[in-house]
Amino acid sequence: MKILSIANQKGGVGKSTLAVHLAYAGMDAGMRVLLVDMDKQGSLSLSFPAPDNAPTGLVASTLYGGEVVDERPQPLNDKLSIIRADNALLAIDKAENQVIRQPGQALRRFAAEFDLCVIDTPPLLGIRLMASLAAADYVLTPVSIGLYELAGVADLMQTIHVIRTQGFNPRLKHIGILPMKVNSRSTEAKNALTMLRNQYGPIILSQALAERAAVRKAIAQRRPVWTHTSGEGHLKAAGEWRAACTAILARLN
């Protein structure tokens, strides 16, 4: 099982939307996928309703307990399971640093059952974000193109450096920064994207994702944007998102 954390300390950049589509892309590729929702907002959990009368199963805060528990991720179908966000996550950021390694150890119990684990992280620097990075083999950073959003990238890069160098996870690999919600008609957005590429070079993925209504509609309907396509804008969104997810999954190899 390869563990991928979707991380950015800035909110509203599309982490959950990306995690949802990577789950669908992984299943389309024949992978067995485990989702972990570390964000108390629970957007990832909301995107995948529980089957009728299904028990909740293992919840995210339990991963920090440091003890083997009997609960298991909630199965959604034969290829997809989820560890949902819960209210107790709010208390985790007040915990001591020694809990940072515990989610990774807990998730490895399921390594033989899944091919891909995608962790949706909270939009703030704290124990949960650091634990998500400590658990991961890879980290991907979605970034909205704007002055405030770009300023937060440097903070995240520093956090990744701390995780690597302070003994939490020296194997962590940053597979790239994915530009999200790009307004292709805006000169300011184009300039900001150019600045981002000049600053970070090859770690900027070439598959920049435009701001498109079809993506919001797909999320509202709980399906990937590349299904039930209709209209030019929808077809463009489908192609962009399919290409981005395929490229990201390829980088995990």
C-alpha cells in the first residue's frame, strides 16, 4: 500500500476535491483504495455516504491512540473503504508530539488489503497535518493561484523539511505542486502561475486545473467529473482532471 497525503496549510485550495478524484481514478485503474479524512470539516467523508445501516467503523481520531483496536475502515464497495473524520479530531492538535508517528503505524496494519491510501489533511499546521506527512510515502500539494495562497507554499515546504529531517519520516517524497482553480482568462493568474514555475521549477506539475463549474457540479452529485459528460466545458474539465489524476498516480511508481 502506497500512502499519499494531500497537503496544504491553506484552506479552500481543492484538497478534498482532488482526494475524491484520485480515489475514483485509483479504482478505475483497478486499485483497492483506502481514504482517510483527517479534516474535521469532513468534506471527504461527505463525498462518500455510508451504505444503508453500515457501522461507522474505524474513525480518524482512533489512529492516534497508539493501541491496536478491533475497528476496521468502513467498506463502501469492493474497491473502496474509508476512515471517516470525527469530532474527537479537534483534541488531537493539543496532544504531544509523540503521537505524530501513531497514525502511520496504525495504517500499516492494512497494507496488505489496499494498494493506495489517500489522506485528506486539515488546512492548518498542527499535529494532524504533521502526522499525515509522517504516515505518508508521498505528499502532493494542490495550490490555488493567488498571492495569499502562494505565500503558504513556502510554509508547507518548511514543514515537509522538518518531517524529513527531524526523524519523523525521512522517506517522505514530495511528488509535486498542482496548480488548482486557475483562471485561464486572468492576466494576474497567468503571471502568478509563471512566478510559481520560476520559483519551484520541475516540481510544478504541468497539468494545471482550471476553475470549472462542471467540477463543482460533479462533486455535488458525488461522482467524478469525467462521467456523464455534456458540453464543451464539461469535456475540457473531464480531460484535465483525468490527465492530472493519471499523472499523479504514475508518480507514485
